[in-house]
Amino acid sequence: MSGQVRILGIDPGSHTTGFGVVDLEHGRLTVVAAGAIRTGRTDALSERICRAADSLRDLLKEHSPSEVCLERVFQHINVHSALVLAHVRGALMLEIARAGLEVHEYTALQVKQAIVGHGHAEKEQVRSMVLRLLAIRSLPRANDVSDALAVAICHAHSRVMRHQRSRRGQG
């Protein structure tokens, strides 16, 4: 696999959406940017969705990722929270599609498996491995940002594995 690939990982949230931008080159990952999109907890849902979408549009323009991946949420205890999150995810996916990019989705189980080695890892284990895999010392707001970077790492690993399989099939 040659060349550099810029990956934007997103951990969507109804109030805080984590993001992480990494470059994958020759099997090595480098952090470009990481942070969180925050919306007001008391703002109307339409305002929160708009702010999240606008912020993502700005991130896409600023960092020009070639691939975008998103954590897939498939279960939620609170039905109202799940619906709000679904609206936010839909707005984010729309912005990604408008940018002409494909959305790659991974479940939390897949992300934890790729990062820690088993799907039932705790948040702190994921955060610790993200720091180690990216060779960085600290991250802002542990859960949102480290989860977004974990999604990006998961996608990078998946991408490398697909490339290796396709090379074996050609040889």
C-alpha cells in the first residue's frame, strides 16, 4: 500500500461529537487533529443538528480526508436519546455524502476488537491503547476524542487488512 491516506474518524453524540483525523502512510498512523464538536444541551434539536453538520462541513474542508468512518450505534437504552442520536448521525452522514465521500461504519464491538483485542473492553482500556498506538501522551476529553480516534484506527487496520488480502489474491 503506497501513498498517504487521510482518515477522519467520528464518534457521533447528541451533545458532543468526537472527531479524530489521522494520516496512514506505509502502515504508520500520525495524528493530524482531534477534538469535539459541542452543541448546546438546551438548544433546540434542529439547532444542535445544524451546528453539528456545519462543524463537520468545516472539518471536511479544513482537513480534506480521503476516507471517513463513523461509529455505528445499534442499541440504546433510552429511546428518546437513540432517536436524537439518529438525527445527528443522519445530518453527519449527509454532510459526508455531500463532500463526495463514502461512509465506513464500525460497531463499538468492532472498534474495541481492533484496538484492544476483545469487544468488551472498557473505555479506559480503549483510551490507553489509542494513546499507545498513536504514540501520543494525552488527549482532550477522553471518551469523545479517544473513541473517534479509535474508530479511525479501526478503519486504518481494516483498510490494511483488505489491501493485504487483495495482494495475496493477486500473487
